[in-house]
Amino acid sequence: MINNSKIKESMPTRSAKERAKTFEEVELGYGEETAIKEACRCLSCMAKPCVSACPIAVDIPGFISKIKTGDFKGACAVINKSNPFPEICGRVCSQEKQCEKACIRRKTGEPVAIGNLERFASEYFENSNENSELVGKSNPQKYKIAVVGSGPSGMTCALELAKKDFDVTIFEALHEFGGVLVYGIPKFRLPKEILNKAVNKLKLRNVKMINNCLIGNTITIDELLNSGYSAIYISSGAGLPKFMNIKGEGLSGVYCANEFLTRINLMNAHSSDYDTPLTELGDVIVIGGGNVAIDAARCAKRLGTGEVTIMYRRGEAEMPARLSEVEHAKEENIKFEFFKTPLEFVGDEDGKIKEIKYQNMVYFGADNSGRKSVIPTSNEIHKMRADTIIIAIGSETNPLIPRSTPDLECDEFGKIAIKSGFTRTSKPFVYAGGDAVIGAATVISAIDSGKKAALEISKDFEARS
Ligand SMILES: Cc1cc2nc3c(=O)[nH]c(=O)nc-3n(C[C@H](O)[C@H](O)[C@H](O)COP(=O)(O)OP(=O)(O)OC[C@H]3O[C@@H](n4cnc5c(N)ncnc54)[C@H](O)[C@@H]3O)c2cc1C
């Protein structure tokens, strides 16, 4: 059963016109027939380079071979052995930089659409109402473990520990659970119902979830340890936005992407029925080239503004954003201005942003990581008008937990330092992972840390009992 087509089965997608004003999901998912056809493009090669390229080594040929035979439940079971949240990864992972990049099919055409198939398998299973059967039951009777933060890393660690019958409680600063998956990634990429189903897997496993609890303020790490928690996993992410430190950042109409996206995703600022609206945005310029910049631009577009432009200092090929999101943004008529970097935001007499001063850039060598560096082409300064600026140039670890935990060591960038294994910190019984340790990264790397933390915690506690 080999399908020799050189191109992927295309993903059914809401038209750009239809999605211009809606936050409904853009990609609609494969049907059974399409999924089987696409699965048959997998050559089940012996070397399995896709598995080596997956940070959590999902048995990709294994689950795809189940789809080929119509055993969709079996496909999901294979994925679940390595990935507790395929419904999320199938939607947001950068497959083109990982599993699909390694696919042997790329030698002669497009890679197998692994992400679309992962999404299909998980979705089929979710909709079959047999979810709790795969999720399984827990009997929380072992040590009490606290998990700080309910992003993908905390959710994974909590779920894996609950499967081993630890008594797990998640403490989350915000009122909703999911971390960036709920406050950052817009619903048109990751619908709320999908995330709710993922969170429900934790509830089915008796994980306790406490919201509106800011660790380091409401209660400290030491107080948690003294109140009966035997270990703590810190997965508090990297939610502190970076700024450009240029003139005019304090002007009205200049947002950081975190605030802009949180207002939309958590406070319904795009709806006039709620009382935290965003003011009229007009022409918007988003600064940055990652997923955050693309999400902010696409949200701005949906708010019915004027032109939305992404300004990025490097070229298109260097954009860290997922390829499909860049393509969707182009279809949605978002403009791109490459090789430009802002120098100053200029306001009107009322302190409202009116234009941006920028310089043109050109490639010049590479930085330590091998990534292309840029320098100004000349001293010439250009201007572009703007009614709103959204800054999306990265984020870093919030210092609250390290500051309130004196013996928790951090590296020079403020990220929590790992002292042994993958997740053990300088403080006994305190583990850390995800963006809080790696810096702003990916959902799959956060899941990987969560799995490793659960393994190390359970090993350390088995050694004690
Ligand atoms: C807009 C946006 C789009 C993205 N798109 C993608 C994508 O398409 N694909 C991809 O792979 N990655 C994407 N990423 C990156 C990815 O979402 C993150 O790498 C991932 O969510 C990190 O997971 P985490 O669990 O470590 O932290 P987070 O998801 O940041 O979760 C941390 C949680 O901890 C909570 N917290 C923080 N401090 C405290 C405290 N003191 N007490 C209690 N709780 C606390 C926070 O409120 C948050 O809920 C995106 C990021 C953003 C911002």
C-alpha cells in the first residue's frame, strides 16, 4: 500500500476571506480517506530519521502504519506512548524543522505530512468518546508533588507523575490553565475545546489544579516544601516580554505582544461584550519574525483594522515562525517588510504613536549559534506611519521565583540552572524545566522537559522508599 505521490495531501482550510473576521480554527483537519492516502506515502523506511528528529522520539512510522490500515485508535495509542498531547503538537509543532525535515520522501518531493496525521489520529480518538480509556485511572497515594505553572511542561510532568500514582497539585498564576497554549496561541490555531480536552486528561487522573496562585507571592517555594510537598517542579515559562529600549516605547498605542495577545485570548478584548476592549488599532506594525509576531499580526487583522505589517530585521528564510503560519498570514493580506529595524517610535502631541523611524539592514556574518547577523546598510533613516505598534522580539524568565527562593541558582540570563540530570536544580527536591530553563522555545521541548522531570522525580523518590 504505497502512494507514490510526490506532494502531500492538502489540509482543508477555511478560506482567507472567510477567516478575515473570525477566530474560528483555520485548518480543518484530514478526513479518514485523505488520512489513509497520506499515510500510504510513508515508506516505513528502516532508518526512521523522523523518529530521531522528534525531540520526544514518537514512533512515527508505527502510528502511520496503523492509519494505513484504518486502525485510528491504535495510531493514537502508539503516539500516546511518547506524547501525552498529540492534539496540541499536531497543530502547533514546527514539523518542517523537525520530523518532516528528516523525512526520506523529501529527496524526491514533499515530506509525509506527519503533523497533519498526528492531528488526525488524536482527533479521531478524541471524537470517539473513548478518551478516558486511554487516559486511564490514577490512585494518588504516593508523595505529594507541586507543579508550578500549567503550560505544556507542567501539564506533562503532572500527568506523567499522576500515572505513577503521585499526588499532584498544579499551581497556576492565571485564572485559566494551559500557559502559552491559552494566553498566547490564538484560538484560530488552537481552539479552546482542544485545550480543554487536554486539561481534562489531568482532571481524569485526579491532578488537583489551583488557579490565581502566584508562587513567590501568594506562597513561596520554601513554604510549599514546608507544608507537605515532597518535591516541586518549576515550569513557570518565560513570559516576561523583552523590550527594544528605544525612544517612544512608552507611547500610547505601543504594546508588547504578550499583553496584546493576553487581552484577546484571556480577556476577550476583541469582543464589545467585554469591558477590556482594545482601542481602534488603525494601521499596525508588528516588530519581530517568530510565532508570536505572526500570531499578533493575524489577531490584529481579525480585529478589522487597516494595514497590518510585520517588520523583521532579517530575511524571510531566517524567520523562526512556523512556515504554514507565515503562508496563512500572507494569504490574509499581512504585509512583510524584511531587513528593517526600528530606531525610534514617534508620537503626536497627545502622546499617541504616529510613525516609526527605521534603518535598512543587510546580512553580515553569523552569530555564535551560526544564525545570520545583520548590520545597517547605511546611516540613512526612513519613516513609516503607524497607529499601533506591537513588539514581539522575545521574552525571558520572570525573576519572581528565583528572587523569592534564595538557594535556587540561575544562569547569567536569569534562567533556572540545572545542576544534575535534566531537571534537578541547586535546591534539593526542586526540579525545573520548559521555557523557565531553556528560555523561550517550543511546545515539544516543554513536553520533553516535563517527561524528564517526572522520570527524575519518580526515580529519586523510588530510591528513598
Ligand atoms: C504567542 C506564542 C505563540 C507560540 N507559538 C508556538 C508554536 O506555534 N509552536 C511551538 O512549538 N511553540 C510556540 N510557542 C512557544 C511555546 O508556547 C512555549 O515554548 C511553551 O508554551 C513553553 O511551555 P512551558 O510550560 O515551559 O511554559 P508556559 O507555556 O509559558 O507556561 C508557564 C505557566 O506558568 C505560569 N506561571 C508563571 N509564573 C508563575 C508563578 N510564579 N506561579 C504560578 N504560575 C506561574 C504562567 O502563568 C503560565 O501559565 C509560542 C509562544 C507564544 C508566546
